[in-house]
Amino acid sequence: MSITNKGIIFSMDALVAFVIVLFMLLIFVFSVNNQTNKITQNVGHFFLEEKVMLVADSLVKNFNEENSLLGACIVDIEKKRVKSNEIASINFSNLKPFHQDDFFIKSVSYQTTTRKNKFLIENKEGECLVVKRFVLIDGEKGFVFVEGCV
């Protein structure tokens, strides 16, 4: 049995074509894996974003005597209602930890033109996200920052 020149050339062509197909298949697998990882990260990030935004909304739209993290707004006794987006700085003294599954609030801070203050609630590390809300703090325009982590 002897190998002719045509047989060697055909074998080399088939080998090169096979390597090219395998390389393309490898690139496809890496691409699908990369897309799957991005989707997984986006779902996890969406969970974190949703939770932090809900806590920030509750902080600036409600009043809660037991935990100011769930509501720190001023209460108008005459009208018997909560003044949304109006916060008294003294209400920040009653911030307590908030946990739900793996989610926790790490810190809450506020900033106005004359004051800046940060309250550390949990001293843990994790993937964190900060949500900023515009509010009136003691009648002065400012921002409240809520940092939540997973």
C-alpha cells in the first residue's frame, strides 16, 4: 500500500478543514458561555437594584417610628399625612439593620449644601449599589444615598 501525492494533499485538506471547523465551534461555545454569564450577572444586578430602590423609596416616602430606614419623612399632624420627600435629619438617628435573604443595607448618607453625614448600618462587604434620591432635609435641598449589598 503506497500513498500517492493526491492522497496526501486530500488528507491535508481534510485535516485543515477539520481544524477550522473545530476552531469555529470553540469560538461559538465561548460566545454562548459569555452571553450566559452576562445574563446571569444582569439578573443578579437587577435583584440588587430593585431591592435598593424599594428601600430608598420607602425611606423618602414613609414614616416608621421603629426603623427610620423604612421611613424617615416628616409627619404633618394637622393634615394627618406624611410629607413625601421631606425628611428631618433627626430621623436618621433611628436607622436599624434591614435584611432580606442575602440582601442588606450597608449605609445611608445625606448631603446638602451645608451638611454631609454618613450612617454605617452594616460593616460587611459584598456587591453593592448606591441609589441617590433628591429630598428636602430640614427644609434644605439635598440628596439621600442608600447603599445596598448582596
